[in-house]
Amino acid sequence: MPPGRRQGGAAIGSAREDTAEVKALRILWGQRLRRDRWQVMVWVLGIGALALFAAAAIQQTFGEQSSRAEILQVAVATPAILMLRGLARGADQGAFTFFQIYSFLALLAGLMSTFLAVRHSRAEEESGSAELISATPAGRLIPAAATFLHGTATNVLVGLAVFAAFAAQGLDPAGSLLAGAATGAVGMAFLGAGLLVAQLMGTARGANGLSAALVVLAYFLRGIGDATGTPNADGTVMTAGAASWFSPIGWGQQTFAYTGDRWSPLLLPLTLAVACGGAAWVILQRRDSGTSVWGALPGRVAARPGLGSATALALRLQAGSIIGWSLGGLATGLLAGSLGGAIAAADTADSNITGSLRAMLQAQGVSLTQLFISALFSIAGVLAATCALQAIIRLRQEEAGGTAEILLAAPVSRTRWLAGYLVLGAASVVLVMVLTAFGAWFSLTVSRDTSVDGWTVWETAAAQLPAALIYLAVPALVFVLRPSATIPMGWALLGAGVVLGIFGGMVGLDQDVRNISPFSHTPVPNGTTTDWTGAWWMLAIAVLAALVALLGMRRREITTA
């Protein structure tokens, strides 16, 4: 055959291979879009709605530039507020909105991206579907490319949703576009990080835990950098400290949307996304399917005597996540106690500033120190609720994976099996809040801060228990009545509760809507005047839901569907 013809045939063959790869990429991306259509819709619309309602509430509550300037002066003088909000860059309406809500939007975009990355990488390897796809012309690399493309498109939608929300409230379109791009860029950074972590960890649960911890760490590094920055003369502008430059969320803040409109800082999160994605790509080519960089250690030949019950087995399976959430509660408590003195100083300052700070925290009749500790303890309450929810999710995963049938073939009843997870979930909730209270009490004692007494700290921790137990008992009831809906319904209930109860006041939602969330009924202990009615009602609902679930479990069949 003439050389020219051979070369032409090779070129045609190469073109056909390229076409097959492009076709495989398109098919896999379509499969991811179809599989995630509802999850993506909820994330995008949820983040966009949070931006919209927050901008509207800020415009309604702080419509005057003088009131915004006063709030910023309070925030700059109180590092604890900067840790929870963002980087102050002036009293302009757009800059103030960016200061109030951007870090939360970036946090949500980061969590969304890591969950997406792990779901379409490590989770598919665990289920075995990745191995089936790799046997097709798609191979092992095209699915990773499809996941990166899918995550990129999702973050573009998030950025557009934030842009549309801010622009709809009359904020500067150029600044709104930059704010949306900054949110999406942070999501891209954690998309790459999630793909890399999925190569390191051997289980989807471990990959999700580590990648989510990286997002939360980035949020706190940003907060530390904001709190330790340098204020300007009038107290409305802060220059971030060094810690912010170690956080992708801090990089997004450096765009100075609505004031400086700098696009160049977005190169940092995008570079991180490409670098992490590239590293994941290289590792994927070099390892076997189903393996990981950090392989699991070999187990014991025989089980320990302590694993002689279903509850002990459940504890063994969830020990890592329980320890992780408990350490998160301890860190939250230490932070709450150590920053109490700063809030106490603000409480003795000018009455106008004190009034503004009260309005900012949206509560009346309680000391500002106690309000701040209660606010941070509500975050610990969310951690406890998540820990409880994961106990029920693990229960469903054991059933769907078929291992529950093996366990129940032994002399273990279905009711006893469920009861073991309920007891373990309740104990983990108590453990998280006990460590939170201990951390706050310890830091207050070491610093000799008497602005809040120790008993009030423990009361505040106890006040979080009923709401967290709701997210144990109600998902357990869903697990009994409709097993396939356990995981999506559980996360949806928790997400709605956090948005309505924790962020509802910030975005200006009506109190009747906010009351849907259990977190809205958590008491704020204030001596003898504390109203515990809501806590008792929530505790009664949790006990009732758990009892109904236990009774219903006696009649329900085990199903993997």
C-alpha cells in the first residue's frame, strides 16, 4: 500500500477515535446531568434564593448608608463578627451586601462541588459502576473529564444565579457579575479538591468527610484572616490578614466586588481547580480501579469481643464520623468561649453601637455575649444534627448494600437493629454538645472571663439537643415508611431547617416561615426567664417519631430498592 494511503488511513482512524471519545464524553455528561438534575436544581436555586433574599433584606433593613457604616464600625471593632461574616470594604450598598453574604454563598458552592466530585468518582468505584464504564470505549479517563465538565457547568449556573439575584435587587451589574464569578470560582477550586481527595480516600464516606472538612477549614481560615486584618481610619474597611490568603474563599473576597472590581484574584481558585484536577487525572492513570492512594489497613482475623452486638457493630462503622463531628463541636466551643471577651467589650461600648449590634444579631433582651455564644452553639447544634442524620443514612446504606440481610439472619430483630442506631445517634448528639459546652467552659475559665457563667454555657448546649434529636427521629420514621427516600429526604429536611432557622432572619423571611425549622425554637438561656416550651415540644415530637418508627419496623420488610 502506498505510504500516502497508509497515512490517510491512520488519520481517518485517529479522527474516528477522537469522535468516539467526544461521543463518550457527551453521553457521560448527559448521564450525569440526568442523574443530578434535581440535586443541581436545588443547589443552584437554593444558593440563588439565599443571595436574592439576603440582598432584599439588607436593602430593607439597612437602606441608609449611615446605618450601614455604623454596622461596619461595630463589625470591625468586634473580630468575632468578622469571623462569621466577611471582609468589610465600605458602606456602599453592594459592598455591604457582599460583606454580609458572600462567604456563606462560597461555603455552599464549595460543599456542593465536593459532593458532586465524590459522587461521580469514588462513590461510583465503590458501587462497581465505574468498572463497567471503563470496559467500554470511554475507558477510565473520559468519566473523570465528564465529571469535571459537569461540575464546571454547575458552578457556572451557580455564578449566574448569584449574578441574577444581586442584579435583580438593583445592585451594580458589573459588581454583581464579579460576585457571581467569585462564587463559581470558589466552587471550581473545591471541585478539583474533591476529585483529588477521591483518589486519596478508599471510601466515598471518607472522601466526603475530608473534602467537606477542607471547605469548612477554608471558611475558618478566611474568618481568622478577616478578624486579624488591619482597619482603616473610619472603621468601615478592613485589609485581610495573612490567613485569608490560604483560603479559596478569602481569594474570592479579594475581588472587592462593587468597590475595586478586581478579576485577577479569580486566577488563584481556577489555578487550584486545574492543578487538583490534573493531579487527580495523573493518579487515576496510575492506580487500579477500586484502590486508593491511602489504602485501608488490613483488619483483624477475628472480631473483638466488643463487637458481639448490632449496636457495637454500628458504633464501629460510624466511629470515625462521630469523632470528627465531636471534634468540630469542641473547636466551636473553644472559639465561642475565647471570643466572649470581645463581645463583652462591645456590650459596654456606646449605646448606639450596642443597639446596632443587637439588630445585627436580630434578638433582644439577652446580653450580647450570650447572644454570640448561642449563635455559635447553634452551629454546633447543626453539627450534632448532621451526626444524628448520618446514623440513619448509614442504616439505609447497610440495607441497600445487602449487608443488613446478613446481619438480620442472626438472632437480631429488625426493631432491635433500628433501636441500636437510634441509641447510638442520640448518644452522638449528646457527645457533640457536651464537648461543645466543655470547650466554651474551658476557654472561659482559662481566660477568666466572667461575662457568661459556666452554668449558662451548659444550659445553652442542652438547649440544642431537642432540635438535633428531631433530625434523628424524623429521618428514622422516613426510613421505616419509605426507605428509598431516607437519604434525599433527610438531607432536604436538614438543609431546609438550616436555611430557615439559621439564615432565615438574615434573608428577611417571615417569622411564620422560619418557625417551620426546629432551629427556630431553640431556647436562648437567660437565667430564670428562659422559655423552654419549644424545647419540650421538640423533644416530645422526637420521642413520638422514634416510637412510631420502632413499632413500624416490626412489620416492614428489608428492601434494597
